[in-house]
Amino acid sequence: MTALMLTGCGVAVLALAGSRYPEATAPRATLSGAISATLEAGAAADPRQLEEQTTELVAQCERPLLSNALDTAIKGCAAFLDHPSLGARAHAASSSAYMLMEPNEVKKSAVHAEAATRLGNPAGKYLWAYHGLNGESAVQMDAETARRHLEEAQAAGMPKAGKLLAVLDESDACQEASQFRLLDRPAFCLLRPQLDRWLKTSGMAPRPSRQVWTDEYNPAAVLPDASSFEVSYDRDPSSGMYYPAAMGYRFAAREGRSTTELLARLCRSLSNKYGTPSRGTLPPAPGSGTAWQMVEGLQIELLRDAAGELRVRYQHPKRVQAALAHAEALQTQRDEKRAELTRRAL
């Protein structure tokens, strides 16, 4: 459920939740052909004209958004994107509209959020920080920049910004306390773009992923024997943030390579680093696995399937279960929507 509020700064998203994010092209931030020459010339400096145009913005752009008439809102907002006084509100409303679409148009939403931010709009600052922390903005955003935008948005009356500030505080505290390190970083404490940047910096090359909640990399420069490295995320419905739930290396069976020798090497390395397994034996029998339980609740597994493929998997069990539940809930929503559309059509 996504709630909206109409404020003096325009329409602000108060709760963000979504599902699949398709690729989208950036929108053109230009005036509609139907825009009056008076507005285009920026003659709205006259208080009376500005009041009339603000009324038009609310009627054509912001109120349709509140009514969930998203296409109407986007068309109505387009006429005000270059307005010298109302452009910030129009961009913020457009960003919200693209976020509310099903499926979400996050790329377009992020472009408008960035424009609204540069024009000083608090809702835009919140939305751009949201996209930046999820890695959905074309401009890479570090945590400190996101924090600054969120603090400014909160100070300007955007209470929802406090939830994302709490997310950043939680991540910082986790990084300081975590004992688990993967490639010298507390991987499960990082948000999606932070982890993505670190893996790339470590030498992993990204690969296209067929799943929205999964990122895949080529780990050859980090671990030559591995054929892939995958990270699966859970998306928290309350904040909209992606948290790593599980990650790990996959070692595909290859001609000319001894699986037995590779398995022995993995067993030695894991036992030297993590000690005696808490479950299973070394080496694991075909079709089984061996696990190490970490004090932070994390679990490390060495899996060996019957076909000879090996996997080293690191997981946050609570997040894995949450991810499954959230994915199931989203699928239920999609099924209910399809059923309703079918009922109406028939």
C-alpha cells in the first residue's frame, strides 16, 4: 500500500512498496506543446498569475495523482516541468506517479526526483535518496549524500525521511559490530548499491540477472575456480530497501578439472577459517551439505549436488525467510489483480 499526502511542497510519497522494476528510458523534462506562452516565458512572477497557475497545477497534476489517475497526472504535470516557480512540485509529483505505476517506472521516477531535488523540493530529496539507496538512480549516490538529502527533507516536513535515516543508522551500527567479513567487508550490513560497488571494486564483473531481487557477477578475478557469484536480496515492505539475504559462489563441474581436488581445497579453507562445522561432515557426501553457524546468526554452507556442482553459500536465515514471504505476498497481489481484471473483462 502506498499512501500520499498533498503538502505545500507538492505530493509526497509516504510509503513505498513495489515489485518488479522494468528498464525505462529517461523522460523529457520539457514543456507541453499546449503550455501557454505566458507560462513558458516565466511571466508567473505576477502573484495573481502564479496563484492561478498553482490552482491549475493542483487540478491537473497533483489531485489526479492523489486519485491514482497516474497517466492523467503525468500528462498534467508535464505542462509545469519547466515552470520557474512550480517546476519543483511538478517534478516531485511526476516522480511519485512513476513510482506508483504497476509495474513501477523507477528510472523515470529517479530522473524526476533528481530534478526536483536540484530545485530544492523536499519530496524530491526524499525520493532521490530512496532511489539512490536502492541503486536505481543514474547518478551513484553514497550514503552520506543520501543522509544529507534525507535530513533536509525531514527538516522541511517529510517525516517519512526518518525511516530511511534509521536504515542508514542501522547499517552503520551493523558495520561497526559485525565480525563476519566477505572480501574484507561486513557484506550483510551493506545496502544493495554499497555491496554492488564493493564487489565491483574487488574485481567482480556484473552479469545480467534474470531475477529482479538477484544480482550476478563473474568472480574469476577473485576466485578463479568459481563460475559465478550471486547475491539474493529481501525487499523490506516498510522501507522499500533491499537487504542482502544470501550470497555465494557456484563451482560448475568442468571437463578436465578434478571435483575431488577442488572439494578438498574448499573444505580445508572453510575449516581453517570457520572451524569445525556445526552440521554435516567434511567433505559432504554427494547430494548433501555441511554448515557453519556464526555468532551473528549467519550461516555458511558447503553444498555438493549429485551432478558434481559445488556451492559455498552465505545466508542470513531470517532475511531468507522474509524474502520468501514477501515474494509470495507480491505474487498473491498479482494473482488477485489478474483475477479482478478477468472478472471485469468477462
